[in-house]
Amino acid sequence: MPETVFVNAINEALQEEMQRDESVFIMGEDIKRSIYGATMGLLEEFGEKRVLDTPLSENAFFGAAVGASAVGMRPVVETLTSFMWVAMDQLVSQAAKMRYMFGGQVNLPVVYRATMYYGGGSAAHHSDRSYPMFMNMPGLKIVAPSNPADMKGLMKTAIRDDDVVIMFEDGTLFGNRGEVPANEDLPNGELLIPFGVANTLREGTDVTVVAIAGSVPHAVAAAEELEAEGISVEVIDPRTLVPLDKASILASVEKTGRLVIADPAHKVCSAASEIASIVAEEGFWSLQAPIAKVASEQVHIPYSPVLEKLVYPTKEKIVTAVRGTLA
Amino acid sequence: MALDKDLLMLMLRRMWTIRHFEETVIDIYAKGEFGGAAHPYIGEEAVAVGACVAMQDTDYIAGNHRSHGHPLAKGGDPKGAMAELLGRVDGYCKGKGGSMHLADFSIGILGESGILGSSLPVATGAALASKIKGEDFISAVFFGDGASNQGACHESMNLASVWKLPIIFICENNQYAVTTSYRDTVAVEHVSDRASAYNMPGVLVDGQDVVAMYEAVSVAIERARAGEGPSLVEGLTYRYEEHSLGLGRIRRGEYRPEDEIETWRQRDPIVIHTNRLVEQGIATQEECDAVNAEVRGEIDEALEFARNSPFPEPEELFDDMFANAIPQP
Ligand SMILES: Cc1ncc(C[n+]2csc(CCOP(=O)(O)OP(=O)(O)O)c2C)c(N)n1
Ligand SMILES: [Mg+2]
């Protein structure tokens, strides 16, 4: 199978969907020259009408996407997670609430592409992994892919989805390569991955590790290391957090009896917290050990690299947590 | 306005401080001594320096991501700034903030913010405090042409005007936001044209001329201290380097013509000021060169200091989250 770089998988998805559907357009800051790489070549192919550089006015263009989607367009907005705070009112009061509040009269097929840059000395203002805050807000679909194929397949699904979707794109994965099936090798001629279906990356029998976004490669590495010690770890990537594939997680815990959750978000009220709560409520009798969360420390991201590296989940922390559930 | 020699030489010194600081930063970044983003202020020195030397130590400033020039212009110690960039304990913020978040509260710096537009409300609040307390300090905030399009920017200017707050809004119009020309995003000819919408004076200033900046900001400060409210001062300037270190994807000349860059390089604020000092017989070329050389030495010392400062200890990770620490969850 051909290999694709994560950020290029975003590009392929955008390109294919823009070719397929004229109502898809993209907007954001400096996207014509693609400073982050995901929109390369799209201006040349689709022109100025469908590739828009916006003023630095997140609240305005996040909201404009809602309005455009309400009257028939399919906007895709590029931003970084950290700039979503500026647009919070439009995201929450309009994007998330409009459809429900107006009795379902309108569909809002907007995609917000929010890149999470962290781990590289960007400090507190530019390192947000904020998906749990948006999981808390009804009305938003939340996607957090961990490899290029999922990125492409889920992005295409997001663009076709009739609701507001936030794609949390993990910047620590941007340069990663992975196999992405060529369209001609696919039964339907295209890669579409449904929302709400988890991906089991490794099967195992002793401990379940549910890992999110940039934690997934660490979880897989941990599982490989533990295999050598005779510990069999099942690694599950939920891929979409809203909707969440509870059934796959519960079935895995039923098999293994042990659960570790790796999540790059801050640990309080994280995605890991929510998954732990679901398993405690609905899978309690399967558990043979307390659930362990490996999430980011409850502190802002410090600039100094010696401190920053202490914050996030790592392979080592996951290995320790897995061993802890077996102790 | 006839300005005294000490003040004019201070302007020169502070501009050289920023220039040498930034050149050193570019050099050590290329050597991999620190990471993340860093936004050089080279070419724009006259804007912050002209504005800050018009202020008192007790006045406040706030700034943005292009953050090294503002504290240095206000007299901040380059040692603490450099140590912060290297993530060391002797940095202004003990290594927690880095390049985009330099803040030395001891000299009235409310902090540089990486989120565009977000420091305007904060600076507005400092001006509000001055008014409520009946003191005569003012505040000033630096922001770019790009950030001028943020809602927070409009809201702050309106609020400051209706409440007649002692604040100076200083737009550093370097004509681009990353790759985007302000002509494509700002609906008026100049950002300062918007002042009429907030019923405050708006002036367009040659941002390469430190004395012109000083004079315009001085008028605004006088107005502010007299309780007459805010002003908007736009310094038209140019950034000589690329938007940010570590953003290699943007190729030089791709979004701004080479000859435009060259034209603006010909209007170097340090050269303009030095020539004026010499031509008007205020200082000799040797005196000016001596300032340059002295500052070069200070920046070398700052780098030495920063390199020798230790990294924070792991135990410091949770320090300073709250005034009184609470247990970690
Ligand atoms: C709210 C927000 N949106 C986007 C960014 C990303 N960003 C950082 S600097 C910059 C351009 C800023 O342009 P301008 O305000 O003109 O300042 P300059 O860099 O030219 O000094 C952008 C888009 C940000 N930091 N904050
Ligand atoms: Mg600018």
C-alpha cells in the first residue's frame, strides 16, 4: 500500500472533497500559501473563490462558516486549537446550539480543522489539546485521528457530514507516515471512515489501553515493549470522541478486565475521565483492577523544554500504568 | 520639539539593544539553542523605542507575539529576556513563558501575549485602574496590523473611549500578517483612520523615525494624563526578517516583492536616527559607534549569562499555578 504523510492526508481529503462537491470551500489564515502545509496546491486548483485568506478575526470567520453552511455551503475552516478561544462565542452559542434551538430546521455542515501544536516549546498560549472542553458541549462532533489513513477517511466523512464537526489534528503526528489505500484499490473507489467506530490497533488479552490522538503511537510502542515481557495489551483508538464507540471499549474490557487510558489532554475532565466514567458505570463487573488514566499533568504547558517534557503521556508512563493494573 | 541629547542617545542605545538582541537570537536559534517560535523585531525598533522613552517607569505596556522589542524598549534587562528565551530559571518568567511571553512586571510590563488582540483588553484594564485610583499612570499596548482586525481590538478602543481611559493604542503596521498584506484585510486605508469611529485622535506616523514616534506618543500621553482619553497611534513600518524563526515553509519574496524589502531596508530606523544626530551636530559618528559597540558587549554578556543560568528543576513544574498551591489532582 502507498505511504502518505499525515499532513498530506489532510490535503488529499480536502482536494478530493473539493473536486467532488462545489459547495465545499476552505478559509483560514494564510492558507493560500499554506503555512502549515495542509492546503498546499488548493488555491492553484480551486481558485480564490474557494480558498479564502481571512482577516485575523476568528470570531467573525468561525461564525461566517455557520451562516454559509446554513444556506447551502460546506465550509472547512482552518485554525489552531489555541485560536478557538477567540471564537468561542460563535462556536458555542451558534455552531453548537443553532440546530437544536431552532427545532432542527437547519443543518450546519461545517468542519473546523483545529491543529494541536504541542511538545515543541510553543508555551502555554499555543499548545492546547482542548477536545474535552468541546466534548462537554452538546451539538458538536469531535474527531481525533492518529494516523494518515484515519485522517483522510475521517476528514472526508466530516466534510460530508451534515453537522458541525471539529477535527482535532494532532501536530505531533504531522510528519508521521502511514499506509493509505489508493482509491483504485478500494471497493467504492474512495476512503470513507464512519464516525463512532473505534479501531483496534493490536489485539491482546491482559490489559486494554484506550489511546487518543498523539498518545496512540506511544501506546502501541508500550504494547510492543510489554509483549516481550509476556504481557498482552490490546490497543484501541476511538478515533471519534463524539460519537464514541463505547461498545468496542466495553467489549475489550470485558475480555481483559483491565483498563488504561492515554490522553494528551489535561487529566481533569479529560476524554480519559469520560471513558473511565463510562467503564465504571457500564463495565464495572468486568474490572479486575482500578482504571488508570495517563493524561497530561494539570498544569499549563511550560516553555522550558525540561519542564514541558514532563507533562504529556509517554510510552514509559503507559508501560508503568499497565504494569500497575497487573500488580 | 528640541529634545535633549541624553534622550536622543537613549533612543539610539535602546534601538541598538533590540537590534543586537535579535541578531543574536537569530544566530542561536539557527544553532539549535532553543526552539518554538520567535518573531524578530528588526526593522521596527523605532516604533517601540520612540513610544517607550516617552513613558515613565510607572506607566504600563502590554504587547504581542513579536515580543522582544517591547520590554527592551522600556528598559528591560536583556539578561532576563535572553535567559527566558533559553528556558532558564533566571528568565523573566523562570522559563515558563518563553519568547512570546516576556513580562517584567517590575518595570511596568504587563506581558506579551501570543494570542492576537488579547492584550488590548488587559491594557485597557490597567488604564481603568489608573482612572479609578485617581493616579496619573497611563498604559499603552502594541499590536499589529493583523491583530487590528480582532473583535477584542474594536471593543477595547470603544470602551476606552467611552470611559475616557488613559491608554495609547499603538499599531505597529509592518504591512503584513505572516503572508497576508494588510491591504487585503483592513478595509480602510490606514488602521489609524478607524479612530474616528471611536471618537479618539488617530495619527499616522513614520514608524522608521524614532523621534516622530516619540513626539506622536508624547502628545497622546499628555492627553491621556490630562483625563481626555485614549489615542490611536499607527507607526508605519516594516519587518526585515521573515515572520517567525522556525517557520521555514514560507519562502522569502514569495508574498512581498524583493524591491519592497530593499526599499524599506534603505529606511533603517537606526541609520536614520544616527544620521540625524551626526548631521545636526548633536553627536559625533564616533559617539554613536561607541553606543553600538557597548551594546554589542552587553548583549554578548546577556547571552553568556543566559547560557550559564540553570534549567528549572522538575519539581518547579507545578510552581506558580496558584497564589497558594492546591493539591495536584
Ligand atoms: C488569535 C490568533 N490568531 C492567529 C494567530 C497566529 N498568528 C501569529 S502572528 C500572526 C500574524 C500577526 O500579524 P500582525 O498582527 O500584523 O503582527 P506582526 O506579526 O506583523 O507583527 C498570526 C496569524 C495568533 N497567534 N492568534
Ligand atoms: Mg503585521
